[in-house]
Amino acid sequence: MKVLLKVFEAVRPTFEQGKLKAFKPLYEAMENFFFAPSTTTTTAPHVRDPLDVKRLMSMVIIALLPSIAASFYFFGLRMVAMIIVSYAAGGAVEVIFAIVRKENINEGFLVTGMLFPLILPPALPLWMVGLGVAFGVFVGKELFGGTGRNLFNPALVGRCFLSLAYPKTMSASWLEPSRDLAGRLLQYVDASSVDALSSATPLALAKQGEFASLSHQLFGSVSGSAGETSAIAIILGGVFLLLTRVANWRTVVGILGSFALLGGVLHYAHPEKVGPVLWHLCAGGLLFGAFFMATDPVSSPISNAGKWCYGIMIGCVTVLIRGFTGYVEGVTFAILLGNIFAPILDEMVIAVRIRRLRSEG
Amino acid sequence: MSVLSWIEFEATEKRKGTVKLKGGYNVLLQGRPESTVRLMPEPSVLYLPLRSKRFAFSELSVKEGEYVNAGDILARDPDNFGVPLLAPRGGKVRLEKVPGHIVIEDAAKVQEHADMAEEELLHLEQEMGAGGIKRYKLVTLGAWEFFYDAYTGAVPDPLGTPQAIIVSIASLEPFVARGDAQLRNRLLNFTRGLEQLQSLLEYQPIYLVMPDVESEFVNLLRNHIRGYAWVKIVEIPLRYPHDHVAILARRLGLKRSNGPIWAVRTEGVLATDRALTLTKPCLIRIVSIGGIGVNSPAHLNVMPGYPIKMIKERYVFEPAARLINGGILTGEPLGAEALGLDTECRGLTVLPELEDREFLGFIRPGWDRSCYAGCFLSSLRVKFHERFTTGMRGEGRPCISCSFCEDVCPAGIMPHLIHKYLYRDLIEEVDMARVDLCVECGLCSFVCPSKIDLRQQFIDAKALIEQEKQELRKEQERQEKEREEQAATKSVEEKDA
């Protein structure tokens, strides 16, 4: 590895002062990807925790592995293409902004680029994947100042954009999952193979009173967004995220708890509109949204009380959208709505805490 | 007592009884000093720094080439109630040999300076009373430098009366001298010191802070002070920085507005005993030497001005290492210009400099590194002492609002919020968010995955706010003075008219 380090050191002057000065962020991102930075502490504390943003983001990717594996299994090799397109298009926007701003390339994109294809219908045209992620990163993140300053979850902004801009394609790109033992691991299925296309997701069918079996939903062999179908895979990754403290349990418990509670009450009151709670918990993007989307630390409230309110709000709004509006799924809108409220929730909690701190000491 | 004030009294008592501590985290560094105290060879030359964290000994009392005895006053700090710098050994004073230091050559361990002259004491007693003379002794015999104001960390006014004294025998930062090592064979002196401290008070309590362990040592200490009704024992968990006196003062419900709160550590109580019981100066320090690259980390029996080189030669084998005056979380790096231990030194910590850049470090399982959030495989291991370096271990990034800093903050403030206010230059909001409650423990900077230097930012912000407040006070005073002058001239004019 010393050879590689020497190569980096040899080309460094070209990127620092030479002709390729504009591409310094790209060079630094590459160098620091392979080799830990050489910076040292100058003041106390003299030692630092080994966790950095890169590792933190990698943990999300690791937590996503079961869902990614499930999406490969059920929807085939097309997922590889979607992930590549997502990383390429979103990465390009990220790099361009870093170069223009003369700032470092942030690792936040590693997660957005992976999350985005997983929340899309699996047969969506690839150009739409690229357009969606580019829009999400540009409008959802870069316009606000980049990672750490964004108000909304960029992946959800991208998905929301696609749902509003191309509603027909979005609702006609569902794939019927493979029921073979080998899955679709060796198949590349897209919108051209008409027989594989599915007309509706379990949530859409449920509106007509047709409920998919719970075991299929747990396992993931139902139609739906690429990474959102397998409840077991999501829970597996989600619990990992909670144990490593990358995701905050308050948000997750707030969403799922309020969803179950309100869903249970409404199912009792309007069984024709709101289906059984357990079925709904495993349907659609609720689990994926609760574990991977709503827990994004940047776009969710920072205070613990704020996280509870935020979670409860998302859970309740999801139930209401699913049961009482024309939409079959409401997680995307609920989380985006939660994102809008996050700063206000924080503001309220912080105001109370500052008032309490006033008399301290 | 009215009902309301009775309820208030009850609430205060209740609060004092239960110490609720927030946050905290133990950074486990390799090379923890043993509790044995080792004698160091007698030095022939002492290098006494004229500056330390709190003191600047600018008022010299000796001349170049003068011979001094052990215990003689070499210099004083005029800004800190004349706290003296004492000669730890007799010898020849050199003032210009090393900049910023008083050098004592031909240092010899001779009988320390005789007790204070009886006549002088008698005179002082008549003038100051019994309480006053005790305070005078504490300052002159060098014990006062072990006293802190619990909230500000500054030197308290020796003539003031505190609302309480907090005595802490816990030292939880890696690595500073621990109370159990300093108290070895000196338990009696310690309890006598507590009695002496009590004699400075009227009815105010002394809070004795002990780590929450069922160790033989703590039991022994508890037995020793059984029956001291004025000593209230406060047990704290062994978690850094719950031994910090500002945190304890707040959690004990001691308000800053009710008067000063004195804080002393083990060595302060021992120095009080020596000064008040024996009327002898405190010249010896027990400091720790620990960290990575140290041969048998331990506690050392040394004196201020002890040559750092001699300690390094004997104990440090790591060639490229940072030597820190104090612990790894709050200590100051000792540069090549520092030749001797300063009077406030509590320990030396050795930390290797970062040399190798790890290949693909962020995706390694991480069996050998432990992290606050549990993002490495080592979370499956029993807690272990880690081999740290000075590496930053990541690149600086904008705050991602993970709130780890708030979780570990022992002061109950919101470091991420203050950081964001500072980023936007909202100084007034920073003040409202109570940056002044920050105890500078360094945990927020330690855990921050975005590698933001929160501690330093808060230190700078506190200084800035203090400066602005001072300027405001001066401006108000000036305006008041102007108004008074105007009123005076007006009344003179009216009289003349």
C-alpha cells in the first residue's frame, strides 16, 4: 500500500497548485478514502474517538446490506444498474458542487446514493433514476449548503419529485417478485418484459380489500419498491443501526408505536378503510422509512423530545394518508412533512431547555 | 418559617442528598499509573517555570546569584492574592539562565526553612485574629495554590468565607495523580487536614467526594471520618468527568450567587494539614506519569521545578511522543522550552505521535479501537485500554447533528447548538445557551464524528463574552461618571446663577 501512498504524494502538487487545482476536492476525497488523514490534534483533547463521518455512513450501508441482498434476490440484476446510475448521477452533482464551493466532498452522498434506488419501483427507467437522484441531491441538499445543512432527506426529495413529475411511469414500474428458489439473481428484468410487470403493490390491492399474505411481506416476495419489500431484512439492518447508535431509537419507536396505536384505533373504528395493524406495519415503505429515512440525523430534530414528537407525527400522518386520502402510501410525504416540522420542534424544545438553564449554576 | 420557605428548604435538602449526574464517558488509555509512589533521584538543578495555568509569578523576591533555603519565597503572583512560588530546595538562584524560569543551582536537600518566626505570628494574630492567621499561613506556606473556586477554577479570596468546601479525592481523567496514591500512608494527615479546613468555616458544610467503589481504601477512609458531622460524603460513579467540582457544585444545588465555593483535591487537604498543623511549607508533589510509551507507569514523588528531562530519561521510551502536562483530555502539550514541572502539575501523560496512515481504516472491523457509539467490532469485547495516538482519525466536516456531544456533556448544555450559533456569529445566543457552564472536559470534541474542535471554540467564546461584558461594564461606568460630572457642573452653575 506504500506504493499507492507514494503515487498520491507524487501527484498531490498537481492538484494543490498545478493545472488540476480545481479538482482538489476530488483528489482529497480519493486520498482520504484510501488512507486515513494525516492530521493530528493540536490542543486538548489530544486523542479522538475513532468514529468519523465516513465510518458512520458506512454503518448505514452495512445496515442496508440485507435489504440490498433481498432486492437482488427478488428483482434481479437490474438493481446493480440502478445503484450504479444513482451513484454516478448523484456523485456528479456532489463533486461539481464541491469543486464550485471549493469544499471537501462529503460522505453523506454514499448513503443517499444507496438509499435512493432502494425506494424506487424496480423497473423504473434508468434515466429517471439518474434524474431523480440528481434532483434530490441538488434541490434537497446542495441548495441548502450541503451535508449537515439540508432541511430534507435528499433521497426522499428525489422520490417525491419523480412521483409528481412522472406519476404514470412511477405507478407502472412495479415488478412481480420471483417466487423461484433461485430468485432473479441471474436475470435482468426491466419494463420491457411485460409479463414480469406488476399492476399494483399490496397497499394498492388492499384499498380494494385484497390483502397479501403477511408471510410474503415478511419475507419480501411481494411487489413494491426495490428495497422495501422484505420486512425481515429491514428489521435486521434497522436493529443493527439502533445498536450502533447511528439511528436514534426514539424516532423509530415514535413512528412505529404511534402508527400501531392510531392504526389499531382506526382499524377498530373504520375496518373498511384501515387494515390490520400488523399487516400495515409490514406493508409498503413504513419500516424502511422508519429505520433508514426518518432517522437521518441531519433532517430530523436533534433534541430527544423533538425526536419523539417527530416520530409520532410521521406515524400518525402515515396512517391518515394510507387510510383517508387518494394515495395508497404516505411514508414519503409523512417524513418530508416531519422534516419541515423538525426545526420548529427543535426550536420549541430548545426554548424550554434554555429557560431551564437560565437559573443553573 | 413560612410554609413556602419550608417547602423550598425541603426541596433544597432533597436536592443536596441526591446527586444526579449527566453524561460523561471514560476514555480508556493504555498505561494507567499504578498507585505506588516512586522516589525520584534528587536533582542538582531545578527549573521553576514562572507561569502555570493559573499563576504568573511576576513579582520576584530574590536576586541573581542569591542563596536560598528550601521554603523561601522566590516570587509572588500579585494578581492572585500574592500566592508565592516557594523554593523546593536550597541553592543558588539564577534568574537569567533560562527565559521564563527561576533556576536553582546546586540544589540540596537541607532542612527546610524554619517555622515562621514566633514574633511575627504573634503580631499577626493580634492584627488578624485566629482565623486570619490561618488564612495567612495557607497563603504564605504555599497551600493556597491548591484551592480553587468551584465554578470558575480561579484562585479564591483567602479572606472570604465560602458557602461550602468541596473536597474531591477522585481523579478520573487519564492520567493525573490519583487520590488513592497521594493518600497512601497519609490518611491521618488527610483527616487532620479536613479538621483544619473545618476550622476555617463557621457552620458551612464540607462535601467529600469519593468514587463509588467498595474498595478497601474507600472503606478505610469512610471509617476514618465517621463522626465528622460536618463532612457530607458524596459518592460519584467512576465516570469522567463526574469528579469535576463545577459539576458537583451545580448538582449539589450550590448557587454561584450565594457566595464562593471552595474546592480542593487530596493534595490541597494534605497541604492544609502541613501548613496549619505543622506550620511547614508544602514543597513535595506526587504526580503521575502514564500513557503509551512509558516504562512502568506510576506515581512519582517530585517537587516543582523537577527537570522533565530526568523523568523522560527514566520513564519514556517512545521516541516520537507528545508529553502532556495533565491528562489527555484537558492537558497542555509541553514543548521543548519547558524544562521543569510547574507548581500546578498533577501528572504527565505520554502519547505517541501519529506516524502511519492506515489503509482503508474506515472499513476495518475495528477490534482494536473502541468508540462511543459502538460502531466497531470491539463493542463485542470487554472494555479495554486503547492504544491511542495524536491522530485526528477523520476529516473535519460540518456538524451532522448526531447529538453525541449532548449525550456525553456533563454540564447539560447543548454543544451542537452553541457550535451552530458560533458558526453564525450569534454571540448573544451563545451566552443565552449558557456556554459559561461548560467545564472544558473535552468530551464533546472527543466524540464528535465531524472532528469539530468544540472545546477550543467554547473556550474562545467564553473569553470573548467575558471581554464584551467587561467592556460593557466599563462603558456603563464611564457614562455614569459623565452623568455625575454633568450633574455636578449643572448644580455649580445653578448655584452661581
